[in-house]
Amino acid sequence: MKSRGKERKRRGRREKEGKRRGRREKEEERGEGERKKRKGEEGQRRKRKREEGEKEEKKGRRREGRTEGKRRRKGEGRKGEREEKRKGRGKAGEGRREEGQRGEEERKGRGEEGQKEGGRIREERHRKMEAYHILIVEDDKDIRDGIEIYLRNQGYVVSQAADGIEGLGKIEAEEIHLAIVDIMMPRMDGITMMMKVREKGYDFPVIMLSAKSEEVDKIMGLNMGADDYVTKPFTTMELLARVNSHLRRYGKYLQALDGAQDNGKAYVIGGLELNEETVEVSVDGKPVKMTPLEFKILTLLMKNPGRVFSAEEIYERVWNEQAVNTDTIMVHVRKIREKIEVNPKEPKYLKVVWGVGYKIEKQ
């Protein structure tokens, strides 16, 4: 009897324990479900907040464009008022000018000469700006149109593209002197487009646009071949100032390059340029400092693109003596690569032909 009673007690305890365990498991399942639900709701809240932020940013850009347009129209109105006042003062002084007819005629003659000279200078500046062709690559049509209006008012020729693929097509079909490229775009982003532009050997300046202001994004864009970086939102006056500055430098560079090529002293391989007369080297329009020996080695290779030179031959041609130890050639080649290559470990220009020597790759 006692043993049966004990067995019943043990069985009862096991049943109670099983029920408690079942309740705990159900509570844990409910708790896990609540956590997943909260996590999903938090994700939805973050997504909505991000979308609202993007909408606010676009509204801010539109407001800024409208404000800038009003400011510009207001400025033009004030300019017109000042012009009318000047005309009025001119008419009021006609009676006084009649008294000094001879002196007035002389002053008028000088004024006409000055106006002609000023007109000639303005026409020359306008023709120079018209010669520059600017490409805007931006997926936001409002921003594209706004930038184009200001650039055309400055006398530039402007083309538009909505993404990187369309932008590359424009570059291949037309002569572009400067590109304004957004980073975040569909189909092909600005960084990828920038890499392909430089790979194809185009050396015109590129200004990157982005809503990202982190330093790492700026460094990435500049390392891929961009010349400048503007963070959104930006003022049109700032962008115009940067465009004018880059085109001034690029225009001087083109003139110098044309003059050097006429003299037969310039060598261009893709974005790599060397001028024997001025002893200058540049990569994608940016000057690169080199030692005299590095310059001589690079000159030898660039004069003969595609030809492989052994280390001994380079030594004898540059040092003008018989090669004894060519280890120094390897050191100089490594330093030249560090200066002209974006990634020295995967060189684009100066390559090794293993067991033979070195060459400048034809582009």
C-alpha cells in the first residue's frame, strides 16, 4: 500500500512538472513572437522615417531652386531700375553737354572706342565659353534642368544624361570638356561611370555630386579619378565657381598640350602625359613630381609604347654606361608605378613582362 501511494505521489509530481514546463514553453513562444513583432514594427518605422527624410530633402532642393530663381529675377529687376535711372540722368545732362560741343564729341569718341573694346572682350569671352561643352549626369530631372539653366546663362553648351550608361554614350558621341556627375543613380552609379571614363582615357575634369558628406565617400570619388566633390544641397553660385575654375585650368592645359605636340615633345598614353620640353608629367590632368632618373626611364618607355625593354637596356640608355647591377631599375620602376598608377599592384600603364623586362602598355 505504501509503495503504491508513493508511486501516485511521484506520478502527480511529474504531471505537475510537465504542466509547468508546458506553460513556460508557451510563454517563451509568446515572448519570441512579441519580440519579432516589435522588431518588424521598428523596421517599418525606420523605413518610413528614411522615406520621409528623402522626401524632405527633395522638397528642400526644389525650394532652394525656386528661391534662387526669385532672387535672380529680383536682381535682374533691380539692375533694370538702375539702368533706367542711368538713362534718365543721361537725358537730364544733354542740355549741359550741348554747351561743350567740342569736348563732348571728344569724350563721346573715347566712350565709343571703350564700348567697342568692351564689346569685343565680352564677345571673345562668350565665344570661349561657347567652345566648352559640359555634360550633366543626374537622375533628378529638376536638378539637371536647374543646373543647365545657369550654365547656359554663362554661355556654355550643355548636354544631359539620366544615368551612367546614358552619360557614357554622350561622352563617346560628343566632345566633352567637363562633366558634373551624381553618385547615386540607377543602372550605373557615378563611381562606376567615373572608372570607365578614366579607363577609356578621357582626361576632362569631373565634379562629383552626392548627398553623402562622409569623408570616405569623398576620398573614394577622388581616388577613382574625380577632380572635385560637391555635397548636396549646394548653391548654384558655388557650383558655377568650381566649373569656371576647372575649365580655366583645363583650357590652359589643352593649350600647353597643343603647343607641346606641335613641337614633337609631348607624349600621351591614355590619361598619362609627359612633356620632354617642360620636364613635366601628369596623370588625369594632375601633375606628378619625379626625380630626373625616373623621368628619363618613363620618357624612354613612353616614346616606345608597347615595346619591351630589358633592365640592362634601360640602364645602359639612361645611365649611358654598361649595366653591372640592374637592381636599381626595379626600385625606380616601383617608385614610378606608385606615382602614376591608381593601383600599383594592378598597373594600367607600366607593366612587367616576366623574364623579359618592362613596357608602357598601349591604350
